[in-house]
Amino acid sequence: MSVTRGVAAQPIGSERAVARFGKFKGWVLIYIAVAVLLTGVSLVVGTSSVRTSLGWLMSPAVLSDAVLWDIRLPRTLGAWSAGALLGLAGAIAQSVFRNPLAEPYLLGSSSGAALGVTLSLLVTETSLTGLAWLGQLGLTGAAFAGACAGITLTLALSRGVLQTPSLLLAGVVVAFLLGAIMSLLLLRSPETWRAMQSFLLGSTGFLGWRSVALLAVVLAVSLPPAGLLSRGLDALTLGEDTAWSLGIPLASLRLALLGLLSLTTAASVSQVGVVGFVGLVAPHLVRESVHVNSRQLIVAAPLCGGALLQAADILSRWIIRPSELPVGIVTACLGGTYLVVLLWRKAQRE
Amino acid sequence: MRSRPGALLVGLLALVCTCAAGRAADAPIVLFDSAHHELRLEHPPTRIASLLPSLTETVCELQECGHLVVVDRYSNWPASVAQLPKAGGLEDVEIEQIVSARPDVVLVAHAPRVLERLRGLGLVVFEFETQRYADIGRNVTVIGALLGVPERAARLNRQIEDSVEEVAAAARSRLAERAPLVYFEVDSGPYGAGPQSFIGEMLGRIGVRNILTADLGPFPRLNPEYVVRANPDVIFISPTEAPHLIHRPGWERIRAVREQRICSFPPAVRDTIVRPGPRVAEGYRALTECLLRVAP
Amino acid sequence: MNSTVLSAVHDFPPLSLREVSVGFGPRTVLARLSLDVPRERWTSIVGPNGCGKSTLLRTLMGLLQPENGRVWLEGRVLADWSRRERAQRVAWLPQTTPVSDLLVRDCVALARFAHTGWLGSLTLSDEAAVEKALLATGVRELAARRLSTLSGGERQRVNLARLLAAECPILLLDEPTTHLDPPHQIDIARILRQQAHHGRGTVVSAIHDMSVALLADEIIVMGMHGLVGQGSVSQALDEGWLSRAFGTSIKVTRSGTSYVWQPDLAE
């Protein structure tokens, strides 16, 4: 049976039979190297000049040690971890929904988490920095519970797990609904409104070692199951009917993936607030640089997302030093620009 | 700033108008507000709407409280104001509430959307600048002219300035040797009060040093490590945030946190500090009292 | 393979329907339908558009739940089969597949999921099955390509390779010849026939191209009001099932080992 009867598809450069596995490993190393580099940069960037910071590294003192090891280092590691969680969540979301525009906050998880934090702030009258360091179940639990509630509401609205379009639609509806409730609550209490603004724009400002620990644990707990389920994700790209016929338990797979999505998103949101674009852009960046199957995407997207948020954190501290921008604004600018470039390039190709 | 010549102009105009009109009972009142919008009233207003707490307080300090018909939800002093109908905040004004109160004039701070809407409905709207200490005196004068009680206004201004100077001078003398380094946090973010802000001016006047410099602006959003590096002696912060300071990464090294030199004020007291209004002297007193207590 | 042993032991049909009704909202597509799929034969479902060919196939697969009646797989109610067992016995080729970014080889290898499960990696026999399928459908040279870069016809053949790689005794195919030009359509027919006869497989397909559909061993003729008839092709012709089902006169003539369908425009 000959192959090239009829119209033959043009082989595109990157599709040539290169040692595909080797290329993937190369990119993994690149992402790790970038993360290490950014960690180093992060240590010397902030309210002091690079020279001063380097001076601190040479001759330690109490205050400068506090800045370097209690503020800058956990901050950058926390940013990496949160970015990794978002990258993982984005990869899962885009795979489950088979939609390149899917992002972690799709199913109402961010509005649910925000509402949970709002309620918690209103009820207990705790502060926003309490948010970042509380490694215990307090505010993180509120954010997580809120994220779960948001996703549950979405599932209920779409009447089941198996219809993707209705899931997406329900997610949009829930996001609006919960956002409206949150705005209503905040209107009654202007002080909480100011605190929530900080949360909604995203902030890596108060990430300490406890936050890092929490984020790292969630990442370690989420990656193995996600890698395991990636085979099902691959099957899902062929359509739900085919996946089902291959023996993939669709409903359980969905639930498990949505559970992971909810866990990773909630953990990230509870520590750094609502940071957009990282979850959307990281999987894209990975797929644009090297072709990957689902399992490889699950590994690479977190690495990419981590580096992205690290970079955004550094920029947010450096651009208007000693003031700082909310990191969500930086990611929006970076991410938005990248998406515009992507669209432009796609248009060029066609 | 354009407020200086503006203040002079308004003051002069007011003086001219009131002199020419005697008790200003019959002659029309012509004033320019902070946006240089001309205001023309036949006689002093008897129904006043105020959408900013400091303006409400000014009206009441000028003994014209009885003329207030509707205020914003944040106006809470004096107690009699609580009985009045509330028309929302500045950004989310309840237009109907204001219109149904049929005010002769509406006192607002800078809020373009609200202004457009109210003026479009035919109301007389007077805009005020309320950012700095200098604005207090000017606003008192203007409102006094507006209400036809310029002498009372002048007296109130003198009284405010005298009490403030009295408190400030006493504070300066007692804090002179210590000259504490201070950080005033306005909001979690963290947002600090710079020297150019109203609060910053107060702190400067009582002789403490601000960790923020003027070039950062009035309310910059800070990198938390800035505060750690500056190592202030005293931190001003809200009561809900105060117990969590020690948990902010690196902040346990700050002298103010280590030695528990924190100043928090209950909301009622905080109002006198953050509102550039006639009760500013009380704000000074609160600041000074706490400083004298906790400063090293 | 297990299937040969089982089929020798049991003498019930691999797939059957009993009094099955399937509808979408107010519309009933299958009404109290009962039929048996013959073992180790290639059965073609033919009928006009909208008569329920796809619905019948999907019901046989278990993708649609009948409102009444039951579907039987190898003598057991379909609903009682575990996912894994069912996936090892029945393979499905849908009418349309979303364009995926997978590599051809990965796509075909997915067919072995029922054998490897979540954790297992591909064994030698899995790899062999994949290779065999790639060769049989002539897409071996495309193995390192991404599905999204292939033409519709190439993708269709990759999907077929995936079907074959599963090595299931029962194959259900919904319009497998779409996008394919005639030479490839014949190749498909050849593969299906080979699966049925030499591979000891049971094949059921819905192909609307009459000349290919009539290459099967048996046909099930569906009309707009239900089953018209089931039997061999010559039986269908003798008893005029096709004319009855399609409502217009269909002239089918035998030509060697195949049948030729000619439209009869004469009123």
C-alpha cells in the first residue's frame, strides 16, 4: 500500500525524525537552567542596587541577611513554585478541554477562591498578609474551599462531567456569578475592598518560607498523578468517543483531572492571589518550542510556568524600584504581548 | 501647586463678595471651586448635600449642621449626622437619594463621573481639593463664604491652626533628641504614607523622620524589603494588621517589630488622622500621644 | 488469541440487540430492534441518510444507552462488562476524530491501553501489534509525523491503524472510507475482509458508498421505518431490500466478485 497517493502533506522542518526525546530533555535542562539563573538574579535585584546586593553577599550582616535570605530567596522560590502550579494547571486545563485558550481559572476556581478569601476576611477580620504566610488550613483552606465550591458549582450547572462545551459555558457563568457576589460583599465593607484589590491583582510580596513549603508540597503531590493520567489525556485528544472505546474511564479521569486542577489553582491563588496568563502561556510556550505528548507537557509546562512567574516577579520589583508593581500586571503585559506575537505569526503562516 | 494662587484668588473673591454684600444676605454669591468652575447662588444655601466626611465636618464646625440634608455613608461625625439619609460613597453615589433631597448645593471631592451626572441633572455642585494640610484652611474659608459666615470661618481657621501648632510644637520639643524613624502603613499592599501626603505632612510637622522619601509620591506601593532595610523605630498600622507584622518575611528583624513599637488606632481615631478636615488637631494629638509612648 | 478459543466454545453471536429502542428527544431512531451480528463475517449496514446507521453502530458499541431492550456482547449484557474487558474485545472507529497533535506512532500505540493500563509500558507484543497495524494501513513512513500535519485521508488511515493495533476480535467502524480516494477505499475493504476471514474477527461497518459497502459478506439494510432485512448481498438483491429501503429503484448488478450500483434514472 503506497503512502503518497493523492495530495501529500508538506513535511515541516521540526517534524523531521530528529531524536525527539533528546530534544525534550534539552528543553527541560534549559528551563531548569533559566530558573537557577533567575534565582541568582532575584537575589541581587530589589530596593538595593546590584552592586550593593553583591556586597551583601560578600559581607553578611543582620539586616542584609534578612533581605537576602528571608525575603528575596523565599520570594523567588515561592514565585517559581506558584508559577509551576499554574503552568501545570494550565496544561491540564488545555488538555482536558482540548482548547488552547483554556486556562486554570476557567471553571470558576479563581472567583471561588477570591470569594472564599473575601468571606474569610470579612468574618474573621484578618489581614491580607495573613494570607501569604498562613501555611495552616486557615486562609489557604478558605481559598481552597472556595475554589472547590466554584468548580462544584460549575459541574452542577453543566449537569455532569462529560459535556465539554457546557462545562466551559458553566464555568464562565459561575465566574461572573461569584464575582458579582464578591463585589456586592466588598461594597459593604470598603476596607476589605482595598485588601481584595491587592489579592485580585496578584502579589508575590509576602512570600516567606512557609508559603514556599506549602507550594512545594502541593506541587510534589500533584505532579505524579498528573503524569500518570497523561495517557488518558492523550487519548482524549482523539475525542471522547474514541477515548471511551479504548477503555479510558472518562468520568473518573475528568474528575481526577479537575481535582488536580482545583488543588493546584487553589494553592497558587491562596499564596499569590489571582495571577493571570502564566497558566495560559506556559503550555503554549512549551508546545511552540518542542513537540510533546501529554506526559512531557505535564513535566515541561510547570518548569516553564515557574520561570515565567519568577521573571515577572523580578520585573515587578525592578521596574519602579523601590516601589513595586502588582505581579499580575506584569504577567498580563508579558503574556498579552506573547499572545499577540503568537497570533501574528499564525496569521503570517496562513 | 496651582492651589496657592487658587486659594488666594478664591479668598480674595470671597472677601470682595462678602464685603460688598455686607452680611451676604441679599447679594448673589459668586465663587470658583477647585476646578475653576464658577458657582453662582442668589443667597446662601439652606439645603446642603455633602459627599465627603471632611466637608461634612467642616459644615458642622461652622455651626451650619442643621442645613445638611443628605451626606455620604462614610460621614460619621458629629453624631447628629447619623440621622441623615446616606447617599452612598463618592464613587458609587446614589443619585436619586441626592436629587430627592433637593439640595441647593452639593459638596464633593474630585470625582468626574459623579460631577457630570449631578450637573447634568441641574444641581449646583461644588468641587473641593482635599489632599493636603493647606486644603483644610482653604476649604473652611470657601465653605464659610458659601454659607455666608466668613467671620466664623476665619475664627475656625485660627483655632485649628493654633491647636495644631500647640500640639506640634510640644511634640517637636519632646521628640527632638529622639528623632524617631517612622513608617506609616496606609493599606496592605503595602502602601506607605510619603512626606507629600497629608499624613506625611503631619509626621513631618511633629518632627519625626519618614522612611519614605518625597520622590516616591504620596502613597507608593512598596517592596516590603524597603521597610526592612529602612529599619524604622516605630510603625503605624491598622489594628487588624498589627499582630501579623511579625509573620511578614524578614520583618521580625525590624526594630519596631522586635521591640513592639507599634501604633494602631481604632477607626474613630484613625478618621481624624486621615481626613484633612477641621478635627485635624485631634489627629495630631493621637499621633503624638502614641509616639511619645512607644518611640525609643 | 483468546477470541478464537471463546468463539469455538460459545455459540451465541458476538453482538446482538433485543428489542432495543433508541431515540433523541421526541425522535425515535431505532424502534424495538432485534438483530444478531454474525461471527467472523464482515457485515455492512446500509440505508438512506437518517435511517439510523450510525445510531445502530453506536448502540452496539455502547456509546448510546437504549431506552428499552438490551445489547449483548459475547453472551453477556454489554452493561455488565468492565471497561477493560470491553476495550479488549471491541474496537471503535468513529466517523469524525478531532485533529490531534499526537505523533502517529503514539496515536496508534494508544490502542494498547486496554492491555497496558495506566502504569504499564509497551511490551514487545504491544510494539509488534503497532508495527503490524502501521504496515497494514501503509502509514509506516508517517510514524514520526504529527497528526495535525497529515491530510484527511492519511489521518483516516492512521485511525484505522489504531483500530487494528488493538487486536480486538470485534471491530466497529462508522464511515471508515470518508476522505479516502477509491484506491484507498479498496484497501480498506481488503483489510476488513481479511480481518473477518483470516483474522477471525467480526467486522461491522457503516459505509454509505454503495459499491464498497456491498463488498461485505452480509448486509443489514435499514429503512426509514426500521430494519428492512438482514442477510447476504444476493439475498438482499433478490428480495429487493435496497429498493424498499432507499425508496427509489436501485439497480445493482453483479460484476465478477463484486457488485456495481447503478442509479436508474428512468421514472
